[in-house]
Amino acid sequence: MQNVSFQWADGSKGLVNDLLQWADGQLLLLVFGDPGRTAFQRLRELAGAAPVRMVQVIGPHDPPAAIEHVRDPQGHLQGACHVFGHAWALVRPDSYVAATGESIDAGLVRAIAKALGAEDVEA
């Protein structure tokens, strides 16, 4: 997954390795599409409580809803994460996709806890 390409907000080419370097050893949460205002609020709260960096991934002509966003014009990033439509993918610093999902909910919180090594993660 580390060599999968995307476009930075300015249109220049980037690779997942670049995003992982930006995440600086933290988990990387890729949020595909626009999950909505409420979901972004939840994500901001989560970012304050867990070592995770978040990036919105949008199509070539979609308006960004987050400051940190990249474009995936050919869908390579989404395909590498095996997600479709509005979804998320949690990527570990070693570029392994630790979890995926469709909703910004308790499932995402559990996935982050599990990726951080928490045991007995419950709903």
C-alpha cells in the first residue's frame, strides 16, 4: 500500500509513504468522501483523544470538507484500502490497513483501540 499514489490538494503527486511520514508514527485515518458535519465533529474529538492523524480523501472534482485532504482521481487509494463510497480505512505506520468501515461510530473507536494494542475492546 505504501507506493499507492494520490494527488495533494495542490494537484501534485503523492504516495501513501508521504502520508505516513506526515502522520509521524501515529495511526493514519483515511476518510473517503464527505461523512457529514456531525461525523467530522466526532473525528475532531477523536483526534484529541487518540494518536491518530486524519485525512479526507476526495474525488477529482469534489469540494473538500476538511483542511487536511487529498484527491484520489483514479481511485487507487480507495482500491488499495478495499473500501467503496463513503468509508474509512485505518492505516498503521508500517502501511498495513488495520481496519475499514463505513460509519464514524463506536466501530472506529474499537478499531483504533485494537490497533493501539488494547485488549478486550468491547462495544
